[in-house]
Amino acid sequence: MANETESTPKLPSREKLLLAAIKLVRERGFAATSVEDLCRAAGVTKGSFFHHFATKEELGVAATHRWGALASEMFAAIPWRDPVDPVDRVLAYLELRRSLLVGEIAEFTCFAGTLVQEAHATSDAIRRACDEIITDGARIIEADLVEAFRAYGSGDEDHATSLALHVQAVIQGALVMAKAKGTADVAIESVDHLRRYIEMLFSRNDTEIRAGVDQP
């Protein structure tokens, strides 16, 4: 996902703080980001911070939901759902996720994934917010997976939810490995392995009629 740029003066102070939080937490972590750091990056006063958020934890929850909204907007704007075949749509989604693995590590890592790794045991409010956003991310392809299971006659459409979560787990794990290795290469390889797994799971014979997928 594209990195948030420095806040624009025309933005409301609350939005400036949310965008600053998304940027700084991806760069240095939640604990290492102070209220002073957030205010400095956002170009607002501490009084403004506490006008909008009672605590740093409250900001963390709000920033997580803002991150989710930004992600939803981005995925909705990119035509990865154009293919008729549901498996091709899932593969297009994975190709999109792969294409985002560029630039500095902080620019493509997941804010919610980064935050929950750090705060899951110390803030239940943040943990629950991150769970919601990460699970929503998995749901992006859940309907496509249900359709794929039906189209290819595997009879496993009840597994669509867990497979969608597995896809998200691989992507989140790939981002952790990128941080550990200091390079996006390992994350790209993980997404490539995931793509091959999906292709094998829904093995297709081009001579077959695809349970209505290719029907007008």
C-alpha cells in the first residue's frame, strides 16, 4: 500500500494525526512513537491531540479504522475483479498484493499487522480493532473463493472463509519476513508460492466447461 505523505495543511487536525500515526507506526512502531512525535509530524499542538483523543490507545484504535478505510478505497479503485473466472479474480488480487511490495519496507507493510504484533497483549481495544480490519481484508476475496469452489466442483465452499484467512495469514507473515530480512524479496516469493498453491487447489482443465463460469 502506498505510503501516506506528509499531512496537507488543508486537512482537519484529526485526519493529520491519523495519517501521522499510520506513517510513524509503520516506520518505528507504536511504543516508540510518542504523542509529541505524532503532534510534530502532524503539525498540530498537544492540545489538539487531546481534543480529539483521550489517550494514545484511542488514537491507535482510530488510526486502525482509518487504515482499513484507506485500504478499502484502494482495493475498490483497482479493477482486479474484472476477470469473469473467480479463480482469475483471486489470482489478480494476489498479483495486486505482489505489485505493492515495492519501496521502503515501511511503505508497504500493513499498519494493522504491525500494530497488533506489538499491542495485542497490552491493549484489547487495539487488538480487537486490528482483528476487525485484518479479517475484513480477508473477506475481500471470500465471495470469490466461494464462487471458485462452486465453479470447479470441489465441494469445499464451506472452506472459503478459512482459505481467505489463510491468504491473509500468508501475506501478513510475508510482511513480517520482509522486516526480518530487510528486503521485499522474501515477501514476493511468499506471494508467488501462495499463487501456485491457489492454482493447484483449483486445478483447471481448459477443455472443461467451468460450471457456468464461461457461460454468457
